[in-house]
Amino acid sequence: MPHHRAVTNSRDIGHGTAFTIQSGALRGQDVIDLKLAGDGIIEVIVEYFNASGLAIRLNDAICKCRPWRMGDADVNRLSGTISSWTIEQILEIPADEAVSV
């Protein structure tokens, strides 16, 4: 599983959180090390990345993301190939399907 670097200006992850991923390509089960504002880093797993958008797994939730657009929270620019996203929806995973990361 490839590891990717990402950054957000937020201290917490939630609806409306914007973040930038440093990567040219994402695939299901890739790991993203997401640096929060301050010193925190959380690890999320790519559920899917396709024409319908990006979904990441964070603990017992799936965060559905759409491409970042003007008017969303500010994002940091990383060097190299990047993509910027905004969390649009957070879905809890049923307990029998949940896997902590």
C-alpha cells in the first residue's frame, strides 16, 4: 500500500474540512498521512478514487469528498502533483463492518 502525504488547515476532521493530497495517483487501500493544523497527523485509507469522487476511511466512518472549489475552506499548497478535496459527507460504518485504522 503506497503512502501519500496530505495537509489541512483544520485541527479536526469533519464536514467542510478541506485538504490537499500530494500524489499523482490514488488507489483503493492506499494510506494517506494527513497532517492537521498544529502537530497532529492521522492516517486515513482510500476507499475509492474515481469519477464520482474520493472516499476515505477514518476510524469507523467513511468521508465522501468532492474536489475543492472557490469558497471552500483554505488549503495549503504542497510541492509536486497535488489534488485538493473537501469533505462533503460523513457516513458511519455499521459496527459489524467497522475496522479501526
